[in-house]
Amino acid sequence: MKPTVFIQANDRQLLGAKISAHSYKRASARPDSFDVKIMRVQDFPRIMQQGQSILRAGTVRPWEPDDLQSFTPLRFAPPSLMNFEGRAVVTDPDCFGVGDVADLLEQDMEGKAIMAVARPGHNNQPDYIATSVMLLDTSKLKHWQFERDLDDLFNHRFDYVDWIELKREDRSTIGFLDPHWNDFDRLSPETGILHTTKRRTQPWKTGLPVDYTLRERGPFDFLRRWTNRHYQEHPDPKQEALVYSLLADLVDTGEVTREELKAEMAANHVRHDSLRLVDRYRGWQLLDAVA
């Protein structure tokens, strides 16, 4: 099958996924050499069922289909979707192509089934692997039977954290990508895929009410919650420009209409001045900005 970039999404992140999908094609010198597909959780009924629970970090917790990141299990769907044939890249919807993803899809995997960026020390783990961007040889992942794995997840047969962090995999089958293929909040001439991981400053959310769970951090945590109720401005204006120049392309081609964008603004899925920013960053050139 044709190599494919898969992007996870739900309704709350769908516009971001559309921007992400466009970014991979725009940044590539060979855009016809690969496909890009958005995986929406709404197309996977088992994920959307109400009243389910999962085992997460040893504790049973309710599963919330409307959670901001309910799409995360879809990281493990591409092998089944490709009938275990060919190469795939899977990414979060807040990842944007800056380098040529065709090069990533053609990378020598040295016989590995999975390649991802190591992130030692993250979550206090020395061997943490970031699965938000993965290069997959789907022919070597026939044990990733997605519907069966969902059934096992919701029946507490394995821990969600072990799944997301690849702890259920044979480590000898995992290789490591250069960090620029999952560049955490850094946009530079070397960046291959920009990942805007710091949710509070995601550039398309500035000024909106925070819509994700703020974790408890101590007895005076209510003060932190009170003072951090809204998304903040991104510290790097180039990342805002990148996102909105991509969105401007989509508006100009009609893939996202102004009416659709207004509806996303009204739903607080995207900042309320998005139309102004589309006009501001139309035609912005990434290479000139990061050179």
C-alpha cells in the first residue's frame, strides 16, 4: 500500500488535524508519494461508548469519550487500517510537518517494527519513548489487532499507560528517530515535525478557556487553577505564523470555509481572532522565517 501519514482526531481537534494534514503535503517535495488520512474517534464506535472504564497507572478510571485527547488509542490503529502492509507515520493533531515527511517514510528502519523519539527523563522515566509520532513497519505489527486491543483495554486486561508507552512491546523491535522528527515546541531550520506539546500556549487557542483537566498539585492548587483559566500567548511568534499560514491555505482553497471557521470559533475550538490571523499570515514563508 502507499505509505500513509495517519493523524488522530476528535471533533474538538478536527480543525487542528486538517491543518496538520495540509502541513505534510505543503512541506514535501514529493507530496504524491504518500497519502494523508485523518482518523476520527467518531468512526470507532467502541471508543465512543459511554460508561466504560480503563486501568490507568494501576487505578480504574472512567473513560470519557469527549475528553480533549480521547483520540490517543488511535495511535495503534494504522497497522490494522493498512492490512499490515507498508509504512505508516502516525501523529497527534498538534503536530505539523516542517521537513519532508517523505524522507521519514523512506528512512532505513534497520529491521525495526517501530521507530520513535526517545525522551529520557519525561514523566520521571529514564527510558520514556514518545509515541506521539511513530514510524511503523505495519507488516511487523500483526499483533496490533486494534479492535481486540480496545476490548482488552476496556476490560482492564492491560494498563493504558503500558500501552501508550510501548511497555507491552519487545524492546528489540523499537528503534529511535532523530529528535527533529518530533521536535517538542521548538521550530528551527532542522525541525522535521513540530509538536506543540505545551497545551497552555498552543497558538490556535490563545485567550480561550482551558478545556483540559488541570491536575491537582497541592493544598493551594485552587489558586493555580484560578490564575490559569485561559490559554496563553505562544512565546514563539513563528509557531503562530506557521499554523495560521497553513490555515490560510485551507481557507483559500475552500477546504475550510469561513463559515466553518466561524463555527469553530463559536465552539471555542479555535481562538476568536482566527479570521484576522488568517488574513495576517496568508502567504507567510516558513523557510525565510527560520533560516
